[in-house]
Amino acid sequence: MKPSLPIRFVYLLALLLMGAQVRGQVVRYRDSSSPRLWTPTEVDTFRQVMNRRGRTAGIEFHPRIDKTITRPDTIIYEYTLMGTHTQAALAARQQGLDGFIGQPLPAFALPDVQGKLVNSASLRGKPVVLNLWFTTCSPCIAEMPTLNRIQHEKARSEIVFLAMTFDSQQQVQAFLRKQAFTYRQLVEAKQYCSQFGTGFPVTFFVGRDGLIKKVLGGIAVNADPVTHKPTSADDAAFYAALKQIE
């Protein structure tokens, strides 16, 4: 049986600390939002606080080590606190999303990230993949490499890949300078996104007839138990949904 996420994290901290102690070094953590250095205990306490906050939404948080900086007296781990949906939360949410299947995709007229207006009427007769996300959504960010890969694989198909967010044009532009997300980006869509609930990410698969054929929540991403960096993704359901609209 695999150890629980908190136990794995404590085990990781212990290994890192033991290695540092042998060399007489202090271990500290730093996130991208601040130059402040945090102790391992502070990072774990913050993770526990975030887990309590995310429990009702079915989200668990864990630190992903992005970079290691070694100094004579200190080892600094640059990290990102990532949140992923639990399997129970994903299953419950999927039941609600299935209620949209068979309905027409609601009409929209929204600006893209370059400011050009995109009207849903221009999509008639085309299969569409529409992903809803926002810039500080950890599960959204976690699935982006998989979404990019699949879009690249389908580059010669007729499928139109769109992403939609309630964030502003400026927020999305700043985000895309740091994180690749290759779908065409539609922004400032708060009212449109709100009709589908508050859970993100969510992807709609729309047939040529304009009807929603399938709706999926976030792609489950598997991560390395030590670094927490993504290693693979459970994308079978996504590919199956694509077959329904191709």
C-alpha cells in the first residue's frame, strides 16, 4: 500500500534534511512569489492549512520541487504548492457535468488574448474542444502539458481547440509568458463560465452539429513521489471523447 501524501512528504523532508545535516547545511524553501526563505516545518504547516481549506472542494495540495540551489551553508529548494482533485471529488463532479451532454453549447462572443472578437457562430460545422480554466488553478496548470501535446498530435485535424477563462487579457498574457498553453485563449468570460458551475478545469467536446457530446473534468496527472513533478497523465478518456467529435 502506498503511503498517504502527507506521509510521503514528511519522508521526503526527512531524507533532504538528513543529507543536508551530513554536510552541515541548513535546508530552506522558497516559492516564486517571494524571496523569503521558509523552514521545512513552515512549508508543511502551510500545506496542511491549504489541505483543510481545499477539503470541501476535494483538492489536496503538495509541494513540487522545481529547482535546487546549493550554497556552502544552505540548500534552498524552490517549490510550487500544487493542488489536485481527489478521485472522489472528480467522480462526484463528473456526475454533474454529464447533465450538459446532448445540449447545444451556449452561444458566446468573446475577445481572445490579442483582443480579436471570437463568435461561436463561426464554429458551426466544426468539432470543438473548449477548456475552461484560470491562471491560479493548480489542476488546470497540471494538465496543460497534456492538452498541448494532444493539440499538437491533432494539428492536421479539423478540431478547433479553444481555452476560456474569466481572467483578464493582461493576466492571461502574463501567465502565458511563463507557462505554455497553446489553445486559442478567450478571456474575460466570467458570465459565460459561471453557467457551468465553479469547478475547474472542465473540457467540453462539441460535435459538428453544435451539441455537447462529452464533458470531462481535469485530466488526472501522475507525479513522481519525491519531486512531485508530472510523469504521466491518464488521458484515455480525453482521447475517447475526441473520437466522438472527429
